[in-house]
Amino acid sequence: MEKKRSRMVLICGIAVCILSLSDPPAFGQALAGFLWAENIGWISLSCENTASCAKVNFGVKKAGKGKLTGFAWGENIGWVNFAPSGGGGVALDPATGQLSGQVWSKNVGWIRLRGTLVPNYGVDVDGGKVVNGKFPPLGSGNVRTGFSLSPCSAAGPAGTFIIVATFKNTSADTISRPFFKVRSLTGGNVLCNADGGPGGPGATLTVPLIDNSVKRKLYPGELFNIRFDIGLKTQAQFTFLVDILDDPDSFAWGENIGWLNAKPSGRGGPGLRMNP
């Protein structure tokens, strides 16, 4: 059954388009990426991170009922067990991408992946969580559309379809560094004003906020306006589906080593992810 509560639909017309906040994707089967701690260096969640599986095959995978199993490797601490005995173990919430529980290293002890210290902390996978449900449906009162014959990209020679929408955070939660991600854009069309240049499915668009600091928070009750410039390959019907994602800080806590960053810069890339 379709989950109506998480879907927003707008029908707009020249070449009719459908803009929809879509349902969240399913997660993959194997965890990849890195953790970083100032005191112990890098922890790799999969041998695929460094193309070393032919020498030592290790990783962390789903084990059923939301649980994870397997081992990560710390360059200075050795093996980290994701399914230890004695009260440990890790679970993945399929709705949010949040990891919870704790892992064990015989050299540094317990590492907790989510907790209630001040500030609250936790580790997410796949670049944050979909937060479509924190915004009300789109409609004629919060959406304007337009069309220009001027192409916004060489990939959209038939003109530019413009959507300007207002989104309000109607939840009680603060959303960190929100951004849009294109789930589907049919007809060979492109999102001209995507981050980094025109793109199709997978392209992102950063949300402009009043709080434009590094933290970039959207607080309960706050709203923002966003413009989507769609470069049209042809003037024909197309579908445009996007998600709004929350990109919070992602940290774990080691009882003997302090903070571990699950979204480190450089080698670590954008954060943890679940591969097929």
C-alpha cells in the first residue's frame, strides 16, 4: 500500500510535470565508509573501502531483524566487533537510517553509536535521513510555476520550467543542514541549479536558510522558499520526484577514546553508507 503520509504531489503545467516528495529508499546490505578519532585514527567498515578484500575479507552486514554483524578494522586498534556478546550489538532503523547500540574492541573497550549525552549524538548511514514527513503537502497556496523559452542548460534546449515552492517545518524537530535530492527526473531533463551544476537523478540542491552558519539549522515553525529550474529536453510531460534530507552531525562515543566522527573530511568521504 502506498504511504500517502510521506508523499507530496504537485501537478503543474506547460509540459505537465509532477513534483513529488517521494517515499524513502530501501537500504543496502553491507556497511561501508570510515570512522575517525583523533586518538586512534581511522576505522574502516569494509575491506572494499581500500580494495583489500583479496588479502583480508572483512566487513559489516545485515543479519536479519535490523541487526548488523561482522567486524571493522582500526588501523591502530585492530578488530572492532559489531555483534559482541555481553550486551553489545548494533541495529539499523530502516525508516531513518539511524544506527543504535554499541560495538566492542578489546583494545579500547565499548564504542556507543547513539546516546543522550549533551549534546545528543548518533551515527546515521546514507547521508542522513529522509524528512519528507516533517513538511505539509504542496498545493496552490505554496507553489508558483513559470516557463521561459531561454534554456538554463545546453542539456535543456527546449526552455526552462520554473517551480518556486515554500516549505514549512511543521514538526517539533530541528532539521540540520537540509537539502533536496532528486529521486526521478524523466524525459532527459535536468535540474539546472543543482549543487555543482545541472544534473538528473541523484543531484542535490542545498536549502537556503536564515541560519546560514556552518550548523545551518531549520527550526520548528520556520519556513524557506526554494526554486527548481528544470531544463527541458523537449516540451513534454515529465515527472520530478525529490526527497528532503536531514544531514546531521554523525558521531559515536568511545568510553576510553572520546568522540569518533562518522562524516570525516578527506579519506572518509561523505559518511557511512549501505551498499548492495
